[in-house]
Amino acid sequence: MLRIDLYTEITCPWCFIGQHRLDKVLSERFPGLDVSIQHHPVLLLPDAPARGLHIPDLLQKRYGITDPKTAFARPEAEARASGLELDLSRQPYAYPTHAAHALIEAAGSRGTQHRLAVAFSDAYFLLAKNIADPDVLADIAAGFGFNHDQARSIAASPAQHRRVEEAAARSAAAGVRSVPHFVFGNSIVITGGRSEDEIASAVRSASA
């Protein structure tokens, strides 16, 4: 079995694309390869308020970008190149992600971690859901080994949020500086917006 450690932030479009490309590469080029994908949290906006941050305002304040379409053009084009229809204007808010990461971590013991992480990303980017809302998260997680009350309890727990912060600190201490950050077989590391060919090459090298 090939272990793949995946460090991502749910609200990061490049992480969404990278996760999609990883699944596409594994399905199309390595259909017989047995893999275990382990998710680790990265918090890009750890102090985001529960109501979220308005992305156009955030882009203007942080980067001086007055037209969000200019920032969205490249990731949207890269997504289309991999068969993913992504319209970043659909989701106008960046929400805190502690609750979602807490459920992803808890899904590890249920064998549904990667599928749940994908479901949360899809809900955020494609359906414009508020993935900081415990009820929204619980509705999604109910299809991945949780019942609604279990999932909501985890999503709303301050103690679970602290666990996510501690895990994110360990990610940073391990040298994770940009996302997505992939580690294949504990040896091959690639980061950022990598192509399908680059991901496939890393899988091939790590599984050789």
C-alpha cells in the first residue's frame, strides 16, 4: 500500500484542484494501486470570523486586487484543464475551517476520511455552503460514518478545534509552507499547483 499524506486547507482553490487531480491520476493511471490517503490540516485564515470573510474584500485588502476575476482566472483555467468546472465567484466567503478539519480527522477511524474531505470541498466550492456551520457539516458527514448528532458535536466542540490547531502547528513544524503539500510514501514531496503528469510521476517514483 502506498501512503499519501495530503496537507490542505479546505477553502484553498489550489488544494481543491490538487485533490481532484490526485484522485483523477490514481483512477485513470494507477487503477490497481492500493493507496491510503491521510489528511492533515493547514489553517490559512485561523482567525476568520464565524460569519466568514468576504473574498473580494480580502483580495483587495491583502493583495490590492480590485477585480477578483483576475485572481480567479488561472485556477479556474487549471481546473477546466482537468475536467473540473470551477467558478470561484460562486462562493463569496472564506469561512473558518476548524470544525470541518475536526470531522475529517475523526473520519480517519471510520475509513471515510478522504471521501469526507472531498465532500466538504465540493460543498464549499461547488455548492457555496457555509462549511463553518456545524449543522451543514453534520448533514454532509451523516453519509460518511457519522450520525447527525455525533458529527454536530464534533464540529461544535472547542476541544476538537484546539486539536485541529495543534495538528496545524505540527504541519508547520514539519516544514509545510504552501498548500497543497503532498508526501508520497514518506519520501517524495511536491507542493503547490502541480500538473497531473507531475503528480503521476511522484506516485510512480514512490511506488516503484
